[in-house]
Amino acid sequence: MIKARVTVTLKNGVLDPQGKAIEGALGSLGFEGVNQVRQGKVFDLEVETLDRAKAEEEIKAMCEKLLANTVIENYSISLS
Amino acid sequence: MIKARVTVTLKNGVLDPQGKAIEGALGSLGFEGVNQVRQGKVFDLEVETLDRAKAEEEIKAMCEKLLANTVIENYSISLS
């Protein structure tokens, strides 16, 4: 069994209104000098295999098919 | 200027219906042996300071006040 973490973030240049809202909210709370807030997603999962190469390949396929919208998002996979 | 990534994940024992839905969807797509899918959030941000200790302290305060619901979520901060 291999544990993995997939991090999905918006590509550069893609507008992130949610990130902007958080930036505004942080400013309202008195946190100054905070810029470039971007929100992304993280998925923790377990794959029932002991073959790390196979696991990574399978998770990459999951990202392409479901977890990330590769038109506007990047993803990175880290196995633990 | 310091770049940081904040990762917010649900605490153990907190139900994650979104993660369960993703697990089901992965199964429907033919990915077998995928378990314990949990979804979290990631925030990338820049803080206008060069003092890493101060930046970390400030981001910790942001997590406590806005970015994470510490009743049900854990957060981790990594500076780059």
C-alpha cells in the first residue's frame, strides 16, 4: 500500500477570484503585505500496490481523467 | 519577499463526503484499489518580509484566524 499526495494548483495566468477574496479578507483582518494568494486543492489517497512506478503512473492517469482540469490546472504527485 | 505554501487537511476521524465521492468516481472510472481519499486545500501566498521567523509566525496567525477551521482541520506551513 502506497500513500500519495496530489497537489492541484491553477496555472499561471489563470484568474483566481477565490484567492483574491482571501487576499482581501486577510487585509481586512490586519495582515499587511500579503500578495499573490492562490488557492488549490490537495488529495491524499492510498493505492493498493507496492510498485511505486506503477502507483505513480496510475495516479497520473487519475489526475488527467478526474482530479485536475489540465486546461487550467497543474498537478504534482508525491509518494510517501 | 517570502513565498509560502499552506496545506489544510481534515483531521483524522472527521468525515469527508467529498473524498468519498471522489473515491467512488475513481472506482467508476476503473481505478481499482484506491482507498482513503481525503480532499484538502492548499494556499500559495507571498509575504512582504525577509524575516523567515516573522513570516512563519504571521502565516500561522492567518491559519488560526482565516485559512483553517482548527476544530476540524490541521494545517502545515512550508516556506520556500
